[in-house]
Amino acid sequence: MISGLVQILLFQSLGELVCKFALPTLPGPVIGLVLLILWLVMRNEINPDLASVADTFSQYLGLLFVPAAVGVVLFLPQLKANALAIVSALLGSVILTIATSAIVVRFLSPKPLVLDQ
């Protein structure tokens, strides 16, 4: 299990280094996660220690939402005052995301074969 934790921390550290010196616009942990995924794809397997750590983390993933929930409760008056703007932004972003995804899927999907009859 220690080996899996060290692997995760190693890739997070690599991501922080890449963020610091090459890609300052992306968060280091995100870069580290992408590097870890690429490494796992290249190896074509997940070692048992890493899988064990990932399973343990995923069991307690819900705890990561507690600070966000506390923040929502803490800023509830501001959220109520700006509810229309927040809802508009959320709906607009959802609509734009769905439309963009549909355009990308249409662009990347193979063209249907039309048979003359």
C-alpha cells in the first residue's frame, strides 16, 4: 500500500513541477493525474498496491465534499442575493456544454453510408 501511495505522490509532484516550469495555467494535481493515466496506459496494467490505494481513496471520496457544503452554507446569503445570476450561468453553461459536445460528436463520428436505390 505504501508503494501505491508513493506512486500517487510521485506523479502529483511531477505534475507540480510541470505546472511550475511549463504549464502554469493548469493545476499541478491535474497534470499529475494525466501523467499517471498515461503511465498506466503505457504499462497496460495497474499494480495491486496502486489499486488498493485507489480503492481506499474512493471509499472516502464523499468526505471531500464536506468543505464545499460548509462553504455553501457559509455563503448562503450571498447565494440567495445572486440566485438569478447563478442559475442563469449554470443553465447557460449546461446548454453550451451539451451543444458543444453534440457538435464534437457529430464532427468525429463516421459519416453514414448512403446507398442509392
